[in-house]
Amino acid sequence: MGVATMDANNSSDTDKARREYLVFALGKEEYGIDILKVQEIRGYDAVTRLAKSPSFIKGVINLRGHIVPIVDMRIKFDVGNVIYNDFTVVIILNVLNRTVGMVVDGVSDVIELSGDDIRPAPEFGAVMNTNYIQGLGVVGERMIIMVDIEKLMSSDEMALMDAAVAANV
Amino acid sequence: MTFDMSQFHQVFFDETAEHLVNMESLLLAINVQQPESEDLNAIFRAAHSIKGGAATFGFSDLAELTHVLENLLDKVRKNELPLSRDIVDASLLSGDLLKEMLAFHRGDEPVDEARIAVLKQKLEQLSVPGAVAVPSPQVAQPAAAVPGRLHIEIYPPVAMAVDELWQRLAALGSLQIMQALDEQADPVIPALALLSTESPCDDVVEMLAFLLPPESFKVVDDVTLEDDGVGFFSLPVMAPSGDIAFEEDGFGLFAPLPASTASHNADIAFEEDGFGLFAPLPVAPASGKPDVAFEEDGFGLFEPLATAPAVAPAPSAPMPVKEVVRPEVRAATAVAPGAGENSIRVSTDKVDLLLNLVGELVITQSMLMQYGSALDSVEHENLLNSISLLQRNSRELQEAVMSIRMMPIAFVFNRFPRVVRDLAGKLDKQVELKMVGENTELDKGFIEKLSDPLTHLVRNSLDHGIESPEQRRAKGKKETGLLTLRAFHEGGSIVIEVTDDGAGLRRDKILSKARESGLPVSDTMSDTEVWALIFEPGFSTAAEVTDVSGRGVGMDVVRKNIVAMGGRIDISSMVDIGTTMTIRLPLTLAIMDGMSIKIADETYVLPLNYILESLQPKPSEIKTIAGRGQVVSVRGEYLPIISVAEYFTIDAPPTQPDKSILIIVESSSQKVALMVDELLGQQQFVVKNLEANYRKVEGLSGATIMGDGRVALILDVAAIVRMNLQKAHGELLTAQLH
């Protein structure tokens, strides 16, 4: 519930102000997330595998002394080409006072959108559940799926938090 | 001039707390039969200082209670009243209440008025026998309000008949002659009188000056003296010879100086230990100024200047005094020592952050070291030297930062003299408490968590361990039982022992009790296993339940608390010799001693405190039980083998137990053998939790960062053992169903 209300506020804010979004690719689709939630973008390092975790949770890394879990969105949403090489990109997110890294197919650019530029999302066949989709951002020819990354990362299906913690979010 | 007194409150709180602690430890240590007068004085002094401070800062509740206490203590130290256990008890209780009051002024719960009233009454009752020489507190308290109570001292030579002098004085108000002039005595005993009069002090002085030579009389305004007058003007009565300047410890006394010395030299006597102490203020007699009086330890009591813990003369008093400092100056210097022994309070978050950063630095440094080792040592000599310098510096930095979190265990131990004393009294036992290694340092996080389990163990030892004096006599032991608290470092852990020389644990009793409670026991169990039974929930061997212990809640909680701190507790005991409870804790919460192990390509860390031994089994020692997995025989004991690879579903070709290494671990008295591929080595690890950014993972208690910067996971041995047990039970259940 808390998240939903926050969204409403956010979207009313964005009506006037222009915000910046980081665009990343996952399969053939482009997704945008609030750039303020992004801490950094880095390459894919060796992760330490966590037993008894879903397959899309690759494990944990040492991010300057913090133990940070890495999720591979390509595995989670079953898209793209799951290989790990020097070009594999990890977006380190700062959501809900936690740090999480997510592996995507690539990061393209940062775009600036105002609230008007974001259209409500129709029911469509994106790989992501529409619950986590705020709308569609239109930039020229491109159509970018705007993701509520906090909602996604705290969801049960990502299994990134203990149920008790997630419930308090 | 108005002072913001509240700026000194913290100093007062700190000092009072110190005095209270001091008083308590003295009271606990004192020999009731033959108290050292030094100690009695010190106790009195503590109470007195508290009162002085409290009155100065306007904490009247503290001042009132201490006042009553002080009266009692004063009589004791003057041998007017024999010291008794009751007095010690009441004084300790006063200390407790004062602490609570102090807490209240610091923003805590208010103290129950009724308790204070009861205690005051008790203290007053105790001080009744022998209460002759001392003015009663009721009179003394408002003494300041009585208009013009003047103390007059007359020294020879007296030009006129003393009687006539008295008459003239009596005309001014009610005169009470406390001591007659005795010119024959050597040294001369001055005449002393107490005049209650409406006339201002100056008038009296003028009148006397008219009749007598200036050096032969002295008038002191009572108002300015210590507000209760205890111990001041009773002195001449006690010491008629008149030559006693001070008491042994030299404080709080305005000695009526003999004429010879009473002339113009304003004597100031200082206590040996530096408390300013003021001789009778024989200021230029004619000045007749209400002279200021000083408390002995620095809380100035006199009205307008009362803010500073000051010892200072009224500005007009022309005293040729050394060591008198202006109040402002004193105030400044007084704040510094009171502010807490040159320490600063820092939140533990900040310290932890520092610790984290230093941990990072150490890892970065070891990476540098690794890269450096690949370089040519001649060509890059300077760089390599710098790296090794960096290594030394960062290690030292790490140690220094770690030491911030360390505190001496005395913080926990210090409460026990009191606990033991109270309990021993309640149980009618004689117990001597010995504490060894109070300065052993351990993580601050443990200090708070240790106190409950330790208290429980001490209570247990007193209640169940140490016998009553009669029983001890019958057994041929000393009547006084000995309870020892000992702390020391051993390897990477801190060991705390609670040892009593009591009855010891009774094997048969524990076993029969265990059977009653339906625990699976057998007569062939080893002693250690039997002793471990008392940690089972709901287990108590006390014949009867006392309000001290024996309700059967506790030992299991004790063990749970200790284990939660990453430690463990062991018992060794011998009938009639005694029992030792040994607690082992890691040095700090943030650092853990562990064994790094390798399974396939993955590195895990096993906390060292669970590990009993590791071995490479012979094929003949491995037995397979159908449907139940494999067991290994270790010196006749069959232990289930848990494959860590299997447990963590690591993709690796299944290994045979006889090709790998078995680590025998123990948790909750259950031993299992963990099968791993390789032992990498033992070292200390900085523990990080997984939940900060992720969630709890079954079988893991946290993570750590290895020297190469990679994350290694720490195995939760307790959980693994528990799950194995559940699995075994589950299989047993399914087997029975089929």
C-alpha cells in the first residue's frame, strides 16, 4: 500500500518537473528506472554463490565492504543472452535503504522525461508484470517501459528480502 | 550575578555517581566488627560530598536523604555508635535510593516517596542510641533560617569579668554558654557561647570590641557555617583541651583555635589529600564579617558564589591564603576532570563504520601486497618497501580501532560484590568473593549481554553450590565459602569462570531428575554429558524452590544467551569440591575465529568454536546405514556425516568420505561430522551479515570478506546440526509409517 501511495505522489510531482531516467536493455525491450535509485554501474565480478536461493540470484559480492546480492534480470525474466563477460553490466541500486545489484543486457543512456511524457501502460505482453510498470515513456521513436524499481525489488517474487522486512516496506 | 547552574549538573551527576560507587565498595569491604576509621571517614566523606553537591545544585531530595545518612555515619565514625550490619545495610540501601534519585534527575522514573520516607526513618532510628552531642537534623536543617545565631569565642586576656560579659551578651538575646574560660589550662581553653539574637552580627562585634581587646574574641555567624552544623561546634565539648585543630582526617572542622594562633593569621588547614579545609577563620576580629565556611571537597556551599566547586574567600575577607582560587577559575578546572576522564562518548555506529573501513583498508592492502609480490624486487624496491610499511601501519590501525570497542570486564564484575553480599545474607551463608582478571578486555557488546547470564550463574553457585556454614563445618570445610570470578584471554577467546567450592553437582540427582522430565538419559553417560543436562529447559535440581533460584528457568536461557554471543559454556564439577562454570566468548562480536574450508571451488568459513577436531577417516571407519546416510566411527562414537556440498547443492562430483576431510563439530551437545574437500587455514574474519542487503539464508550465519576481496560465507553450524536432526527424525517417522 505504502508503495502505491508514493507512486501517486511521484507521478503528480513529475507532471511539472522533468526527471532523469536510466535506460537499460533487457532482451528486445528498453526499460527506464529513476536515476536517483542508481548508485553506480559496474562490470560483473566473480560472485559468491548462495545456496538455496532462486537461480536468478547469482550470489553476493563485496562492494567496498558491503555484502551485496546480485540478481540477474535476464534469468529472472528469461530474456537475453545469459553470458558473463567483460561487457556484462551490473546496475547497483539503492532501494529502500538496501543495496542490490542487477545484471542487465546493457545500459544505453539517460533520458529526461516530464510527467506528460509518460503514458499509462496498456495491458501488454512485456516480460515484466504490469504491477511494477509505471507507464510508457515516449522519446521520439523509442518506447521505454518505466519500471517502479523499488516495488519490483521488494516484491516476493524477487525473494530479496525476508518476508517480515518486505511487509514493513 | 546569576549562574546557569545546569551547566554544572553533569559534573555533579558524574561526581555523585562516583561517590556512590566509592561508598558502596567501601561499605561492602568494611569489617563490621573492627572497622578501619579510615574507611569510616571515607564513607562519611562520600556521603558528605554528595550532600554538599546536592544542596548546592538544588537537588533537595538527594540532600535531605544524604543528610540523614550523613548524621548516622558521622556518629559511627566518631565511635559514638558501634557499626552494625544494620547500619551497613541501611547505608547500602540509601546508596541505591540515591542512585535512583540521581537517575530521576537525569530524566528517569521518579523514586517512590514512601520508600525514601521509610529509609529516612530507619536511618534516624539507627542513629538514636548515643545521639547526644549532635544537634538533631530537624534543628540543624533550618538552622540557617534562625536569625542571628552567633558563636562567640573569648580568649584571654580578658580585661573584665567573664560573667559580666555573658550578662551583657545575654541582654541581646538568649545566651548559651557552652564552655567556660580556663586560663589555667595549657593551652588555654577559650570560652565558647552560642548567642541567639535579633541583633545583627556587627552590633555584637562592636559591643565586644568595646569591652575586649580585638584579638581576644571572635564572632562567627552560624548562618555561614555548614548548614547543619554537624560536627562543628560539638567539637569543643568533645575536645576540651582546645588544641585540636582538626580531626584525624582533617576535614569539616572549624577548630576553635587557641588564642595564640587565633590572632591575625588566617589559618587555612588543608587536608592531606588536598581538600581545602578551613580553620576557624579568625579573620581580623573586628571585621566581624559573617565569615564564609567551606565544605571540604569543593562544592561551595555559601550562597551567592555557590555555583562553583569552589573554595574561595568572600572577597572582603583579607585572607593571606595560599591555594585559594577564584571561583571562576576553579569552576573551569573542575569541569574538565568531571567530564569523564578524558574520554568522549561516540556512538557505536561510528566505531563500527570505522572498523568496517579499516577492514577494507586491510583487504586493499593485502591485494596490493599480492600484486607487489609479482614485481621484480630490485627494480621496484621502493614500492615494495612502501607496501610493507603500509601493511604494518594498517595492521596497527586495525588493532587500534578494535581496541576502541574493548572494555575491561570489571564493568560486569563490579556489580557482584553487592549481589553476593545481599544473597549471602538472604541465604544465611558466608561467602567470600574473589575476582581475578577484572582488567581483561572484551567487546563492549558483550559487556551488556554478559551481566544477566553471569548474575544467574553467581546466584546459582550461591544458592545450590555453596553450603550453609553448618553443612560446611560438617564436611570439614571452612565455614566461609569461596566464590571466584576469573576472566582471562586464551587464544582468540576470552574465558570467564565462575568457581565455587561448594557441594558440586550430583550426578545421580541430575540423572533421576532428567528421567522424571522424560529426557533420554542413560547411566553410562559421561560426566560432561550429565552436567550438560542442567542446561535443558525446565531443569532444576534444587530441592526446593527459593526466591533466589530453582525455578528451572535460567540455565537454558544462560546457555542460549552465551551461544547467541557466539560463545559456549562448560561445566566441570566434583562432589564436595566445587563447580566451575566456564564461559568462552570470542574476543569481539565483529571478529570471529574461523577455519576456512574448500568445497569444490567454493570457500566457506566454519566458526572455530564449534570445531572439535578434523580427521581423514579410514574407509573401515565409514559405515552406511540404509536410508540414513553414512556415519563415521570416532573412538567408538558413531557420528552422522553431513556433506556440505550436498547441503548447499554445490555441483561437484560426489566425493567419498574417505577421500575427503571430516570436521567434527558440536552444537547443542550433538556431534556431527561435516564432510569438506579441503582445510584452507585458520584465521580471523570480520563478520558481516547477509540480512543488511539480502535475507537470511538457511545454514549460513553471515559472510566475510577474504584477503583477495571475495566474499566467503560463514556456515551456521547450529542450524545445520539442527536440520540434520530434524531430517533424521522425519525419516524415522516416515519409516515407522511404512
